[in-house]
Amino acid sequence: MKLRDYDRETYSESRRAFKLRDSPYPMQTHPSPQGGNGLSLTLQPELLARVPGAGSTSRPETDEDVRVSIGSGRGATSRRPRAASQSHSHGHTHSHEHESDSSESDLESSSSLSELRYLLRWLKKSLPFIVILCAKLVIQHALGLAVAVGLFTTFMYVNKSIQTQVFLHDRRTKLHCAWLLLFLTSSSLLVFYTFHTQSLYRCLIFVNATIDSQNFWEVLWSVGVTNFILKFFFMGLKCLILLIPSPLMTYRRRGQWYMLIEEVGQLYQVIAPVPLWFRYLVSYDEMETSVGLTLGILLALLYLIMKLLALYELSGSLQKQLRNFFSPEVNGAPASPAQVREAGDICPICQADFKQPRVLVCQHIFCEECIAQWLNQERTCPLCRTIITDKVHKWKDGATSAYLQIY
């Protein structure tokens, strides 16, 4: 019986070995369920029975496959945490720098906002006092402020009206020009009559008015009024040019007169306040006599040097205007009757029949006055934008500079 049992066991083992040898896939690999770089080998239970040392362990009772995981090694597993730690430290450094920059910007913005809030709070608390102070100043200088507003509005109205009448040239209204001249004259006389005690008219001839030369506000007031009165005077001269009939003076000649009057007026306005400011700078009664006089003379000399530089610049501009005034100005050449017929006998600017037609270098034809008026502000042809002249005469349209000469 023992021999029969032994033969049976031997036969079953040899049969299993034969099946294992004939099997085409004795071992199978599968990816490791834990992930990573490891692999899983599937071994048949029959192979485990023949592995040395396997006899000491109990053989599995089931016929399921046995999987053995093969990792990528200790070095691979240890390399990954190291890289992760380096990236974590690097990211932590950048995040720390970003947080520090953002914290500094937040501090600066918060400090600026706090200062702005403090300023707004101070203004809110001081607003009633500021309103009271402004009301006191307005009441105290109500007459002077009213005169200043009246002079400014008069200047703006007359300046715009003169430019409009110059633009209309032949269609201008002489009655309106006469009204502008009368309005300027009456406004100037009214100012002089209202402040006759100060003798402001003396400033027009470079003589000091009867004011307190040490009071800054009185000096500034006198200089401002004198500047406006001088503007009115030269604007009145432009109104006289407008009243001259067209046969006696062409439009081109009028433009030259407007430029010359404006340049002379600006030069006169620069010189007029010199006596007032010179007297104010020299007088120093609050300090010792020698020190105050020395300081006043020094400041007055610096003021005169500044004035001489301004006069030198204006004198150069005046010389150019004198050369333009005495030299004939020609815009193009006279157009022939054939050229006029080819152009359609109508000026593209005024949309009327040609009057003294002039042909430009671009072969476009315009009225002489129309193209002269256009070239007062532009340098190019109205149709093709070809450059006709290199200079623009900005005062030919009768405009007056609004710059207030206060020094």
C-alpha cells in the first residue's frame, strides 16, 4: 500500500511538472497596483513548489496565481522625496519674497491712504473757516474783483468779434467795428475815472502811479489793469484798420498791419510794468537802511536782466515782422483766363466767382484774398495739401494775445 501511494504521488508530481513545462506563459508580468516604477510577476503555484526552501512553507491550497511585486529600488524611492523637498523649499522662498513685496506695497498704500484721509479730515474741519475767509476777501476786494472780471470778459468779447470781422473781410459790418471801438474806449475811460485817485493812466507812459509802492497787492493790481488797458488800446487800432474801405487797403495789407500792431503791443506790454516793479523791489523800510537798500538794488538788477532778455527775444520777432511788412507778399502767380475757365470760374474756398485769381505751385486756383486768409493759419494747399509756404503768420487774423503780462 505504501508503495502504491508513493507511486501515485510521484505520478501526480511528474504530471504537474509536465503541464508547467508545456505551458507557454509560465510567468506573467503585471503593473504594480501600488503605482510607481515597480512591476508584478505572476507565478504559477507549481513553480513555487520547486523553489528551494519552498517545502518549509505550506503550499497554497487554491489554484490562484501568486503575484510578486518588484519595486524600482530604494534609491528611486528615496530620490523622489528629495526632489520634492527641493522644489518645496524653492517655492517657499519665492512665495516668501512675493509676500514681502506685497506687504511693503500694502504698507505704502495704507500710509498714503491714511495721509489722504487726514488731509480730507483737516479740510472738512477747516472748510467753514476757509469759506468765512474767502467771503471776507471778496467783500474787502469786491470792487477790484468786479473790475477784473469785467476787463477779462470785455477783452474776450472784443477779441472774438475782431477775428470774426477780419474773417468776413468784404462782408464785414462797419457799424459793428465802430461799436467795438466805442466799447473799448468807454471801458478804458470808466476804469480810469473809477480809480482816478490812483492815477493809473500814468503807468501807460512809464510813470509810477500814486499807490503805495511797498504794498504788493496794490502794485499787482496796477500792473494788471495797465496790461488790460494796453490790450484795449491796440485792439482799438485794429478796429480802425477794419473801418478803412477796401479800395484803400487790400486784405493782404491789412493782415500785415494786424501783425505789426500785435508785435508792437506785446513789446509795449513788456516794458510798461518795469517802473512799478523796480520801485517795489528797491524799497525796503522794514530792514536796516544799508542792508535793505543793498538787497533791493540787487533784486532790481536781477529783474532788469530778466527784462532785457525778454526784450531781446521780442525785438528779434519785431524785426522779422518789419521785414515782412515792408516786403511784398506774393501767394502764387496770376492765373490766366484759360486756367480760370478750366477751374470752373468758381473759387473752391468762397464758392463765388474768382476775384484776382492766383494759381499755386500745385496748379490749383483761388481768389487772392481767400488764399491769403487760408495761409494765415495753414501752410498747405486747401485741396491737395501741398506745402505752399514755410511760415505761418499767426496774428494776421486780427487776434490779440491773451497772455497777461504781470511782471
